[in-house]
Amino acid sequence: MTVLENSIRIEATPERVWSVLASLDALAKYDPGVSRSEIVSSAKEGPGAARRCDLEPGGWFEERVADWRPTEALSFELYECTLPVRRLRHDYTLVRDGGATVVRQRMEYELKFGPLGKLLDAMMVRRKWDAGIKGFLSGLKRYAETDTSSVHAA
């Protein structure tokens, strides 16, 4: 299993950052790797709520909320996708830092294809996905700090 960890300081309250992250269908507004995101479950929030995201330049994934603690933590588990993934979970924790928020991200995943998957991960997937996470976090920061419209009621 591969683990990627990243963090970013966002000049916004945990309530504001949570309002962005908890709007499951808003991901395409700030993640440059996602062209479209939509809720695909009857639940719009909380454990079990699910979304489908179309990727740039192609492919898609569906994930469901595994952990939902408003203004504190949010986790997703991938359950269907076009990616070469056997398992993937990503967790976000929000920590107040004065008037700002530190968002810590941890992704754990395992690729398909056994030893070949491990080789692909070591050669390119890990770097590409880590860059994608950094792009996501930068987009989240920019959106949470500058977009004045309410994304989701906190």
C-alpha cells in the first residue's frame, strides 16, 4: 500500500474550508484534475453519500464518504473507477491555526496488477498522483480564500 501525505495552510476558517469540502458536487470548481462532479446517492452529505467525478483528460471515479466530522475531518473511499486501483482512501483533517486552517491530507492506495502495479507506482503513478493532490490543495486554498459565494451551509 502506498501512502501520500500533504498539507496546506488556508487563510480561511475551518467552517469555510469545511463548507467547500463538504459540497460533494463542487469538486470540479477547484480541482484542476476534475472536469465534472456530481452526487450519485440519495444522501447529499454524511457517511455513505457518494459522488462521481470525471477526470481531465479522461476517465472517472466514484467514491463515498467514509468519515464525516463537520469542521474536523472528512474521508472518502473509492468504490468504482477507470483507474488501475484496487483500493484507495483519502482522509482530510482540518486544524484551526489562528484565523486560518491547516488541511492535512493522507491518501492510501494499492494499484491493480500485483508486481507490475508496484513497478508502475514506483516509476510514475506515485509522482503523478502526488502532483494531482498538490493541485487539488492549491485549488482548494484559492477557492476557499477568494470565492465569496456560499458553497454549502456550514
